Amino acid sequence: MKKNVLMILSLTLIIISSGSLACRKKPLTLESLPQETLASDESLYKLGETYIKKDFEKGLLFLRQLMDSFPRSFYAQRAKLLIADTYFSKGDEASLILAAAEYREFMSLYPTSPSVPYCQYQIAMTYYKNILKPGRDQTKTTQALNEFKKVVALYPSSEYASQAQEKIKDCENRLAAHELHVGEYYYKAKSYRAALNRLLPILTTYPNFPGLDAVYFYIADCYFKAKNYDESQPYFTKLISDYPKSKFVKKAQKRLQSIELLKKTEKVKTAQPKTPSK
């Protein structure tokens, strides 16, 4: 009896194994799909949605077939977005470039779709994800900033406008931090004119930058070290009055005291009568 049971189990396992091997030898392709699946946009979408998570290329094939066969279908739009989102989720630079291209094409093919604001936001995010830290190339930061601004300008009523506003602030702060980083480098190298060329525009271009206290200090100190005391004084004063808790305040106060002392010394020298030459 036990032998019969074992034999039946063995045969069952062999049949299952054989079936599995047979299945492996016949991978699912467009040609092997039933006609009713090929004739249904919903079926192709569900098939692509299932496969794109485990076999990207195969899922992509089914979704492309859907878009080619049913270009005006609701599922064609969903397929296009799914492809873009899948590239985006991969996260590497090459995939993000492909994601941006897919989002742009979606906007071109379906300009009246309610998903257009989302696509514009995602385009901005493909650049944002590749932003480098201050001191390195800020091209991606600038590109992301420009794309986020499009979200706010073109789709102000969308749910993505407020998110874009937050990202705009972050991008601007990053760009300001970069300029400060470079300006500070020139300052330490005693290239004061070069430092000022980087620092001064921050005040007008990024007025909400949280690191303005540092900007005011380095601008003031550049003028001070270049002996332009009258130029430096207003910036030291601004720093002390507007950012009383800044770590630069004590240094600024000492600089102002030095300026006052220098001015008094200069007045004394000017007031002294010149000794007539013999």
C-alpha cells in the first residue's frame, strides 16, 4: 500500500516537472496570445501591467502593442503613463531620461488629459533626482527649477502646483547655497572681487535664502579686507540688526569697532597741522 502511494506521488511530481519544463520552453509572446486577448485593450493592459513588474521588456511589448492597436483608448493613456512611471521608478540616470521622454510624449499625444499636470511635475522630478550638492555642477538644479515653474505657471489649480512651489524654494535655496559656497571659496583665496561677483547677486536673486546672514558677512568682509570701509559698514550693520542670533554677529561687531577706530585715527591724522618744510 505504502509502495503504491509512493509511486503515485513520484509520478505526480514527474508530471508536474514535465509540465513546468514544457511551459518554460514556450514563453509567452504576442504570437502565442489568444485572439480575444489581442482584440481587447483592457486584456492587453492587464497583461502588460502584470508582466512589467517582473519582466520589463515583455510587459513593455504588450503595452506597446496596446498603444499601437488602440491609440485612442483610455487604456492606451494608462499604458503610456505606466511605462513612464516604471522608467521613473528605476531611478538611474538613463531610466530617468527615458521617463522624461515618455512623459513629454504623453503630453503631446493627450494634451487634454487630466494627467498632464502630473506629467509636467514628473518631468521636473527626473531632473530633481539628479541634483548635485553645492560646489558641483548645478545644471540639473536649474533644469528642475525651470520645469517646476512650468507646473505653477501652466497648471496653477492642479494638486501638483503646491508641491512644485515647495520644490522651487528648495531648488532656489540649493542654487543660492552653491553661489555662497563658491563665493566663500574666493573669499578664502583672497580674491575679493571674484567673491563679490558671486555673493552680491544672491541678495536680489534669492531674497528668501535662509543663509543670508553668511552672505551679508562675507560681502561686508570682502569690502573690509579690500579697505573699502564705507562699503562694508552697511552690510555689517544689516547683519547685526536683521540676524541678531547669527554666528557672524560677534565678528561683525568687532569689524564695526575696527572701522570706527580707523575712522577716528584718520580724522586725527587729517586734523594735525602739517609741518612746514624747510
